[in-house]
Amino acid sequence: MAELNFGSESSSPHYVQSVLDTDLYKLTMQQAVQRHFPDKYVKYKFTNRNRSMKFTRACVAAIEEAIDKLGEIKLEDNELQWLKAACPYFQPGYLEYLGAFRFKPKEQITLRFVPQPNEGDAVDHEEVGDIEIEVNGLWAEVILYETPVMAVVSEAYFVHVDKDWTMDGQEELAYEKGKELYEGGVLLSEFGARRRRSYAAQNAVMKGLVRADKSRPEGVKGKLSGTSNVHLARKYNTKPIGTIAHEWTMALGAMYGVEKANLLALELWEKVYPTHTSNELHIALTDTYTSEAFFKDVAQTPGLLAGWRGVRQDSGDPFKFIGLAKRAYEGLGVDPKEKLIIFSDSLNNEKCLALKKACDEVGIPAGFGVGTSLTNDFKSKMSGEKSKPLNIVIKVASINGLDCVKISDDIMKVAISAACQIITSVQVNVEGAGLLVDRVNAVMLVVTTPLGGRKDAFEVARRATGVWETKQGRLADSRVAAEEACGEFQRLGLAPEAAECLQISRDMDLLDGQPDDCRCALEEAQGEFERMGMQKGTAGCLTSLGEINLRAGRHDEGIGRGATDIREDGDKSVTGSMRIFTCGSFQGCGGLRAVMGVRSRFVLSMFLL
């Protein structure tokens, strides 16, 4: 793995035009971070979600040089004066800070090229590979890197790797898209900075959208609400638009626990941007730990969300989200017609118009933040087929050494940085907070299910762990779902996951007072683990069998064999965490969690309900 050094001379262009060539929410969050967490250190990590799209050394060198040039840009006086007038929510102290702000990429960014061993994937006989990018530093200082670095990576890729495209017709294409959306009543915000094909592409899109907006016939209700790119908002005299990013809630979840993060994210935001002054910046992002969990959390403090202008849907099924949001607002005693849903997940014209119609039918106002389908919509010059954009993200990975996690409403968007630690910390606090299990089950299943598009197994398995309604006596539902998940995993050839679903079935039987059924399921799971050579899984089943025997009064059989197997495996921490069940209550869940490792934590969580 080769590591690149910053500072080499080159004629590489400036892919980023200004400190303001970024998304508004990076600036609003920077002000909030400076207010609440000025001394916190964070780490961001880059992810290329489409690993088949490789980078060449020439491309990575251009990325390196363009990132290095970020250190040369600063906020100009005329930009500062405009920002002061256009964004009155920025306080004088923050504007002074931003005026003096400088990127320090040589100190704060690490970029590595990881060569691809398969030479058959070479591009024009050049060596290809993946890239790794990490950003480290004080949160308030490095929070602004995400958007410009992503824009740099995308533009460099389409300059040096995929050159089979042209800018011809981009402004007119954006004009036609804008015209169709405005005539359909869509309130459109341009959100395309992070994954734009190039600065020129985003600039052309804004030209087309502004032109279409200015030529709207009288009576057309749709319009261009603005753009998230602050630099282009200034250039085209339109409104800068922003919400909150997932990193705000992710970082709070790491520091204070996910059970507190959703409410704390809103409360701390309001301390910087009070709703009684303006609710312009109060669009709540719901899906950091799943939207269902968010709405359950805010129901605990009904007046909090009621003061916010609306919510943002960024993953999962947007049509189902409409009903979820409507029910949530009604449950808070708020008229949904007075609130707003902002949709921002992989939108195109067709999807925007369909969602607008669905919202109109329900009576909820809607807005739309459209990104990649505007600023990275190109065709191959050779084939005429769609030119695939990069699917890249930069997410906060840790804060002060505490790992951050994003669950999302969509498995493909889950960020599972050190999910084990997050899950463990949640389980410690489960007592008295019954929603926590629901909140983390997606993370657990991502750990157990490969991210290779196996959504069918994931959905079934989620039901197996999500139907944890043991408090309401619905154990049979959980058992059926577990068995169905087991079958799905077997069909996909995922034997370890199938075996673990058998263990879920065992837990249902045990809780439901059916020890014989539980014993049969455990013995079957034990056989599967033995066949795969998974010693700790085998030991976990043996231990659980011993626990059943103890509950049945068969003390002579106990749990000795399982503990012995674990000791022979050399895992002293597991041996030390062994417990037994006594007096008819589950007191030994720690041992079960430890012997099975990450994949059994959903079993443990159920015991802790």
C-alpha cells in the first residue's frame, strides 16, 4: 500500500472555488460545534460504495494535488459581507472565526493509494486500485472537508479515469428538468455539490435551473427554492439551503449514548438556532438510528419537534415515510398540514413528481433536495448509455476515540464503525429503555449479513430480531420469523447466519416455557456450528443447553462442558464472564454474548428486555 505525500508541484486545476463552495449544513454545523464542542477531536473516513470503479495513480495524484490546494483558499471580504446579509443566523463570533479559517490538509488529511492486484482491471494499461482517505483533527476545524474533498475525488475521477463523456447540453438538460418539476408543483433545492461530476457541471445545472425558474408561467406553483452550495447561491442570487447532517447525531450518540442522541441533537441545535427566532434551519433528520426510533423518541417530549419546520427523509421507502410522519405529527397533536417533509434520497424527476402527488393526497407539504441526478447525469459518448457516477461518502468515524454509527432506514447506507462497541454500550443501558433494541437491530443484522445486496434475507432476519415483543407475549411471532430467516439464510448459503437464527428460535422457546423445543433447536444449531468448525458457537450452544438443564433442575449436567470448551480455546475473558440461570430469572446473558461474539448480540438484547 503506497502512501502519498502532499505538496508536489503540478498544474492541476482548482476543483474547489471557494470556502463557500460547500454545503450550507457544513457551515451551520461548524457554528454549532464551535459553540458546544470546541475541543473534541474527530476522525472522518472515505468510502467508495461501488468498489468496481477503480482509481488510477494519475487520478490519485490529481486528487492529492487538488486537496493540497484547499490550503490556498480563504473567505474573501466580499463573501463574508454577503454571508452576513444572506444568513443572519450566523453570529458575529462565528463569522470572525470563518474569516480567519484556513484548511490545513498537510496536517489533517491522509490519502493512500491501494493498488489492485488484478492487472486485468487496468485502465488503459495503467495500474488501478482503491483509495483510502482519513481526516483527523478538531471537529470545528475539519468539519468543512467533507463536501470539497468528495467534489475533488469525483471530478478527478472523471478527468483522469472515465473520460467518455461530454459537457455538451448540460445546461439545457437541467433547464428541461427544472421546467418539468416546477410545472408539477415541486419546490426544488439543488443538492448536488458532493457528488458533482465537476464544478463546471454544477454551475451549468444552476444556470439551467435558474433560467427555468425565471421563465415559469404565471400560476405555476413549483419553483427553485435554492441550492445547498453557498458559493453558487451567492453567484446566482438565490437562497442557500441547508439541514442537519447525520454526523451531528452520530457524534452525540457516541458521546452520550444512542438512547439520548435523537432528542439531544434537537435540543443542542436549538441552543444555537432558537426556534422562537426563526425555524429556517429546523428540518430534523430522522434516520440516523432509523426513522421509527426517531419518532418514538420525540414522542417523549411532544413540544420539541412541534417547534421544528419539518423533517427530512434520506433513506428507506419514502412513500411509507409519508404515513409514518403523518401519524407521528398527529400523535404529537400537530396538524401535519402545517409541517414539511424534505425528501433527499436518490431523487430524480419521476420520483419527485410521484412523491409530490403522494404528499398532496395526504395533505403534507413537501420539498425536494435533488443532487446526483442533476449534477452527475451524463451519457457515454461511445455507447450513448448512462455514464455511471461515483457513489462515495465521507462519514464521521469517531469522536474523541469513541466510535460513531449510523443505522439508516436502508441497509446499503449503514455505517458500522465498531458496531460491536456501540451495541454493547446500548445493551448496558437497556433496562428502562425498551426502544433501544429496536434502535440497534439493523446494525446487528448488518454485522451478520454481507452487504452484497442480500436484502431479502436481511428483511426476513430483521423481522426475526425486530419482532421482539416478548413484553406483550408475542413469542410465537418471533419464533416463526426466526425460523423463516433461518430458511432464507440457508437458501443463500449463509450457514453461520442460519445457525444463529436457530439460536433465536431457541431463545423464543426458552422464554415461552418450552424447554424441550428449545433443547432441540440448540442441538441442531450446535451441529451446524460443529460442522463449520466454529468452536465458540458450539460452546455457546452447549452452555445454553446447560442453562436449560439447570432451569429444569438437572444440576448434574450444568454448563461445565461449554465452559471447558471455551477455556480450551484460550479465551479467558469469555470463561470469566460465565454465569448460570438461577431462581427462574435470566442473569447470565453476558456469557452468552461473549461466547457467540458479535453475531449473538441480538440474542442477548432480547434477554435484557
